[in-house]
Amino acid sequence: MKKVYRNFFFHFDIMAMFLILVAFGFYVLYQGVNAFTFLSLLIGMVLYAFLEYVTHRFLFHMKPPKNLFFLKLMKRLHYDHHIEPTNLKLLFLPVWYSLPFAVVLSSASYLITNSLSLTASFVMGLTAMLLIYEWKHYVAHVSLKPRTSFGRWLKKTHILHHYKNENYWYGVSNPLFDIVFGTLKDEKDVPTSSTAKDLEGKDKIAQ
């Protein structure tokens, strides 16, 4: 069991993002905390939860690109994860994807707020939600049983996304945007997809 936790907390991509969270946390505390600090952090968390859904549904499940370079990127980011859901090398979002993503969003935050402190707390929110996402995603694919009924239900919906139908249950850390956009369904009402484990196969079917 210790190995299961070690595989998560000592994974390079997780450690890198955790160190970023800690570094920005110290900066925010040094600058001083107020209501706007917490608001900025909350905005970062909600925005990440929204982008988690949007990128999963529209980017990671996009029609396989013809360009071999972009196809290789998509295979690493998500396509191959559906083929090998428990492969740790494919389970976590790589730093080379997460960091540029965070830089773009933090730059936009600074342009809007003109405040390094508020931008830092915003980045903390993004990073905290990223780590929550990574943990929930990890738990869904390893032999850990969530302690709460909600956690067990969330794990079940992600398993359904992988093995029942990849066109539903996109939320990994939370079901909010599945509810908003109508992709949270009762499994009995959803047909089994022939491409749930082969996202590249959609391109073949389309042809």
C-alpha cells in the first residue's frame, strides 16, 4: 500500500507542481493575506475545474490530427491513456504541458489585476486544483478505495468514461460541468462505445 502512495507523491510531475504551489504560497503569505487573496485563489480553482472539463472533452477527445507531431502529442496526453489506463507513465499530465498552460493563465491574470500578489494566489488556486485533479485521477486507476460515498461514485464515473462510453463523464475532480453541459448520465441510459479504449479509432470510423 505504501508503494501506491509513493508512486503518486514522488512522481516528478506531481513534485514539480507541488513545489510551485509551496513557493507561491510562501510569497502570498509574505505579501499578506486578505479577502481578495482568497477570492483570487477561489477563482483559480474554479477556472481550473472548468478548463479540466473543456480540455478533456474538446482537446483530449478531439478527432486525431493528421499531423504526426500533433498526433504524437495527443497520444502522450490522452489517447494512449485510454489504451493503457493504469500505465503511470501516461496517467499524469506532463510538466511540459502544465507549466506553459499556467504561464499563459497567470499572465492573463496579471494583465487584469496588475498585482503580483493576486496573480500568485490565482496560480495557487490553479495548481491546487491541478493536484486535486491528479489525485482523483490517480485514485480512479489504482487499487485505492475512496473513503467517502462521493469519492467512490466519482471513481465509478471515471471508470465508466474509460470502459463504458468516452463521450460522457468528463469531470475527473468533480461532476459540476458534466451537470451543466449534460454529459452526466445514468450508465443504464448510455450505450457501450466501441472506441472507449481506442480514441484514434474514431478517425477510422469517420472515414
